Amino acid sequence: MSDEKLKAKMEQVTGSVKESLGKLSGDKSLETEGKVNKTTGKVDEVAADTKDALDGLAKGLKNKTKE
């Protein structure tokens, strides 16, 4: 797992915790912040997956042209 993807997953976990704590305590601001963190983490995870896929594709094409 890339560092970027790991950071994105941690952002999602942090967001889930904040959202849950916000719901339990009735703190709408904390709950909203958690939702934002979760969404940001998910977007970052998709971006990291896309980057990894494109890197793999580029390597595959590079190897293919050497044959």
C-alpha cells in the first residue's frame, strides 16, 4: 500500500471517529468535520488508486515496447 493510500485511509478513520463522537455528544460541528474528513480521505484514496493504476499501465506499456 502506498503512503498516499495509507494517509487517505487514516483520514477516513479519523473522520469516522470524529463523526461518531459528534453524534454521541450532539456536537454538529464535530460531526460535520468528521464527514468532511471521511469524504476527503475517500477522494484521496481514489486519486492514489488512479495514480497507481496509471503507473502500472505506463510500466506495462514500457515493457511491451522493449519486446
